[in-house]
Amino acid sequence: MATPSGGILRRKNGRSLDNAIKALGDIELDLRNLRGQGTTASLQYLRFISTAETSLAWAFVREDVEGLFHTPRFFELLRLESPGELMNRLVVGEIEARLEELSDLLSDMKLRRERLGQITEIVFVPDTNLFVHCNPFDELIWTELSGGAPVHIVVPLVVIEELDRLKRSGVSAVRQASRESLRRLESLGMLQAQSANLESATIEILEEEPYHLRAPTVDLEILETCSEINDASAGGVFVVTGDLSMIVRSRALGINALKVPIGWNRDD
């Protein structure tokens, strides 16, 4: 997997995968057309950079976009006072290098979009609260929430990180529940396999994009995951939570939310 010259190219929060793919694809096409213009590209490449940075900065973090294009060859081009053989060689080399990185990034994003698009079941995205305060997730009857329709559970990586944090801190009951949930996930083979089967659903831990800008809070990051899946998959997507605040946040963002049923909580 290619890494941009600046290090990373992170998609902004709230920018859909489809929109980011389109922005990246448009710039890649423009650059391919520029490559086909031969030596005349020397005079147009710097103008292209300005346009490309503006277009990509809508979907990606600006400093990352600048890092993609502001390479040593780019600054050498800026120092040249007039077109010539040296400028032509620099531009040709720079176009080829940028195309390779753009193409690899675009391919990675399309593969993620394609994989999420293969999900046809109703998708439930549980928040950390469910793993801590509800009965063991693999013993719950998830089809109670779907009216009997097939269910696929997607656990965002940030939830796993929260459980890892909680298993070492907080009150004793929370530590114990967090450890138990992590053990059960591991016992399902989730460290080796992409997904596993439960009695009433399938489940997976969703890896993040290689270069991903995290939302400012865990709840918003979970909802960002819901939006990403909702844009790509064929089934409905619901965040499942016992927290009223999470339900309010999801409603504000246009994301479906389900409150855990009576009887799912450990103390019911």
C-alpha cells in the first residue's frame, strides 16, 4: 500500500467514502490527461497542483493533501525560471510518481467500498455501553430487534479500544464485563477471521481505513462508522445503545438508533 509523500491522506469526518472516491478519481483522471500532453505539461503542472489541492482538501485533511504534492521535485520546479529539458524531466517524473500514489489510494478506497457493499443483512452497530452493561453479546437474540430478518453485527475498532481501556480502569463490574466481552470476541476467532457466526447473527470487527481521521469523541466515531456502512451496504444500519445521549446524537445526524430491549441489561 502506497503512502503519500507527506505521510498520510486522511478522509475528513462527515465526508462520505463515495464523495472521497469521486474527488480522488477526478484528480487522477486530470493528471492522466496532463501526462498525455507531453512537453506542454510542464507549463500546466503547477496550475494543476493548485486546482487539485483545492478539490481534494474538501474531502481530505489539507496538510495531508499538501504533503502529497509538495515534494522535493515540486519545489525544484518552483525554482526554475523557464521551461526546458530539466523542467520537462522533472514534470514527467513527478506526474508518474503522483499517479502511482493516487492510483494506489483510490484502489484501497474502492476495495473498502466494495467490501462494505457486499453486506446485505440488517446491520447493527453496538456501542461500548452494550458490551459493558448488557448480557453477553453472543447470548443475545439479535433477531428480536430485526423482526426475524438476518442480522450482521459490526463492531467499530474504537469500541474494542474502549473495552481495552475499561478493562484496566473504572469500577470492578465494568472492568469484569469489559474483560469478559473481549474474551468472548477472541474465543470466536475474531483475531484471525474477518467475521464469525453467533446463534442469531454474524459479527465482525470493522478495521479502519489505513489513513483515517478519528472523530473527536467515541460516540461520534461510532456514528461515523454507521454512516459509512449505510452509504455502501444494501441493508438498513442501526446503532444499538442503552445511552439516551447516543440516541439523541444519532437522530441529529440522521442515523437510525435502537435502544436495547428490556431484559438485555445485566441487572434486569
